[in-house]
Amino acid sequence: IIQVNLIQDNLQSLISCRKIDLTYATQEETNLSFIRRFDA
């Protein structure tokens, strides 16, 4: 399941060849301990 939330804070105009900063966060639900995270 993927959930996406879009927030309209600090709106910027899209201008050709102009760079904009994007951020994201992830959250994972699991029963594995942090130490065993790559064992599955």
C-alpha cells in the first residue's frame, strides 16, 4: 500500500530549467527488529 500526501506549502512557479527542492518521508511497518532488517 502506498499513500501519498501533497501539501501546498511554499508554492513556486514552474519555470523552464529552474531547479526546485523536493522532500519526502517514508514510514514502514514491520515486525522485524532493526538489526534483522536485511534478513527477510
